[in-house]
Amino acid sequence: MQAFSLAKEQEWDRNKHVEKILTELGGGDYTVACWEPGQISPNHCHPFCTETYFCFEGGGKMRTPKETIDVVPGSFVVHPPGEVHEYINGPNRTMLFRVRHGTDMSSRHIEWRGHADFKQSAEDAEYYRKNPPG
């Protein structure tokens, strides 16, 4: 058994959201993710794992190519392998608990709104050429 206090594990950074992996166990990882107001994740997918977010406090919006939903305290979102998604934090600090399970936790990035210096890797561009989002 492993036990964690999210209140003790949280970390914040004004320049980027913080995803702190607490442990890796049983083909997955368990993370506390801390978001400052207005931060946006890269628009990405995980081709070989399912990713679940549970909102403890704060909230924002989760966007896929097909829909955008509100993420509020007590709600959770499950992304199946390969589903492109982006999290847009709202006006308050937000703490999410993330679980990923699968054979490979790697991400494939499309874009990162609000980050003019983002450049998609050639490997990611090739992935999306073969697997268009949506």
C-alpha cells in the first residue's frame, strides 16, 4: 500500500502547470496536477494509455475535437487511448488527480495554445499525419 496527501504533494508554478508523478504501479502512474489561473495544456493524446482526471478544487474546461466540457470539483474525465485533448484552466488555482494506465505513457503533441515557442516534433507530426484527430 502507498498513501499520499494531495495537500502535501501539491506544487505550483506561474509559468507552467505542474504534473508531479506520485508513484508508478501496476502499469500506470498516479499524479497530482496543479494549475494556475488561465494555464493551458498542450493539445495532445496518449496513443497507448487511458488517462483519467479527477478535479479536487478549482476547475476549467476539457476540450476534445468533438466537444468541450466543464471540469468542476468532484467531476472526472476519462480519455481513451488516442483521444486528443486539451485542458484549459479557469480563473482559480486548480488541483487535479491524474491516473494513466496502459503499455506506454508517452504523449503526441499537436499544438500548445499560448506558447508561441512551441514546435511540434517531426515524430508527432508523422503520428498525426497517420492518425488525424477527430
